[in-house]
Amino acid sequence: MRHRSLLILTTVITTGALTLTACGSRDGGSKDNSGGKKTVVVIGVDAPLTGSLSALGQGIKNSVDLAAKTANKNNEVPGIEFKVEALDDQAVPASGQANATKLVGNKDVLGVVGPLNSGVAQQMQGVFASAKLAQVSPANTNPALSQGDNWGKGEFKRGFDTYFRTAATDVVQGKFAAQYLFKDAGKKKVFIVDDKQTYGAGLAAIFAEEFKKLGGEVAGTDHVTVKETDFSSTADKVKSSGADSVYFGGQYPEGGLLADQIKKAGANVPLMGGDGIQDPAFISASGEANEGDLATSIGYPVEKLDTAKKFIEDYKAEGYKDPYAAYGGYSYDAGWAVIQAVKAVAAANSGKLPTDARAKVVEALGKVSFEGVTGKVAFDQYGDTTNKQLTVYKVEGGKWVDVKSDTFNQ
């Protein structure tokens, strides 16, 4: 999610957790083991903390909070105390841009995790780049964010060296989905729908190209509008097209309703989408049975990764109100990448942060490499994750069940 397109500094208190606030000057931290003041470093978080995508946003925020708490508890970076400043973008690009400006204005912020939506990220990148402030998204999947607008033509150009992500791109996800639907699910005639947003439209286009390349047929295409609820006309088009499947590029609020209305129209075919629909809310949004609907998501199921066991245990122990959701593991890893970059910068400067700490953190991020919650965490020359693992999920018995996980090689 994520990808996606789509001000307030909120003070959030979680059960048994520290309050997430902006901090003041760098010398206002707690005392270190020698009795001296610790330097405060803030990790910013931008995500939809309210609204229809808040389930994902809260998971992002809490997971970064857990990374900061873990670093402080273990004294990961001697002499430094990490705090989190979480801002709500409501999945609105203009709000994300305003949040980026606010985070840049806080001199203690040395890295930002977020946003969820690729469209929001497009409005934030330039703000962070002008301030040499590192940004690591756990969910953006639009290829242009890291590889430039002409990536589809084979022309790759990194636009902002401050931008990184722990999520695989839609190039990987879209092709993986097309290959599963055509080869594994045996569907040959798909109807494609998108929500006209950066994430959804981009993902649908990549899927369509790969599906046709494999020999599949696109029976028709249509678009829906975000926050609308009546998709009956699209459902009727699907029914009359004779398609044996539907691919939806978008998020779960619209995806769940679309799947419901397609089935009510009499088209008993599976709907498939990307990580934007892989949420329990997609299933609950439908009054009709969703059995057989499909979704791809970045990475392998966190619950099945040995590397994620401690993260899951610690998250539960903190008593967060909301689940870590689809991007929790990637958010923790994004936060930990910032922490490791800060650690490298301090270590290279006799244990203290230099005056150009932000720029140094950006440089250090490009070199981080560690075993994270989601596996090996490292970035390529574009700032993209080197982890290309993906999973297909199917609705079975009213819940998402993983049916295939693999490493995708383009």
C-alpha cells in the first residue's frame, strides 16, 4: 500500500506505551548510563491515522514506535534516545506535503517512515529532498517514486536520493499477480477495474500488460471513484463481458464493495487485487460470500517468518490498541533502518552526531544491511528494497489465507 495515491501533530498514548510527541532540543533527553543527558533523535511517521485506511496507518505508527522503544531499551545507539512524531495525512496528498514541511521544521527529526500511499509520497519527496531528510516508506509501490517517470520505457533515473522503501514495487507485484491468475488459477479472460489513483491505476496497468503477454485476454476495463459506494454499473459490465475473473487496482474500501456488487450482479467470478485490498475490512465490506477472491501482498506472511517471532511477541506485549496489520513488519524494518543509519553516523563521528547529521543519515541508509523482521533489509541503487518476496492470499472461510509465496525474479 501501499502504496498509494491517494495537520496536526497528534499526541497518541497507547496502553503501556510511551507518549509519541515531538521533542524539543537535542539536549533534552533522558540521562545515559554515565549520568549525562542523552541526545534526542526523532523519527517522524506520516500515515493515515484516521479515515478509511487508518487500520493500516495505525499499524505503521505503532510498529515504528516499537522499533524506537526497542532501540532505547537496548541502548542501541549509546548516548541517543529515540522518540517518534506521528502525523496524520488521512491519505490526502496535500496533507502529506504539509506534514513533510512540519517534520522538516523539527531539527531533531533525522528520518521519516511513511507514507502509506504512493500519491501522498509524490507530494512529500521534494520537501524532504530539499532538506536532505531521509524518507523510508514501508508501503509505497509505485515504481516512479524511485526509478523516475520513464521507468516503463527502460529509462531508470532516481529522482530523490533521500527516498527509500522496504516494500517491493508494483512492477514486481503486478507481474506476480498476472502470472498467478493466468498460470495457477487458470483464468484466461479478465475484466480490469481501477480507482484512477496513482497506486491503483499503475498496478492495474502493469498487471494488464503481463496478463496479455502471457496469452490472456482483457474482456473490458472500467474505473471507479474513491469514496463512492455504488459500483453497480461496473458490476453489470463485468457480468455482460463474460470475464472469468476481475482484477482491481485500488484499496479495500472500494474493493470490498465492488466484489460484493459484482457477485450480486450474477457474475460468480473471483476478484483479485494488490496489497491495497488484502485487509479483513475487504471481506467485511461484502454482504456476499467472498470465497475465492485473491490478493497479492509484499513479502511472506509475517506470522510464518522465524525472523518475525520477536516482533510479534513484543508488539503484543506493548498492548497496542490496533494490530500491526499488513505493513507492520516493513514499518518496523523501516524504522530500524533509520536507527542503524543514525548509529553508523554517530560511530563515524566519535559517538556524536555531526552538524550535517541529516545528510549523513541519507548516505548511511544506502549502506545499511541487516536481518530484519521481514528478512534481509538492504537497498539498491534506486533506494528500492532488495527483498522481492511476495505472497498470494485467498479468501477461505471468511479470512485471508496465504496460498503461494515466492521470490520474484524479473
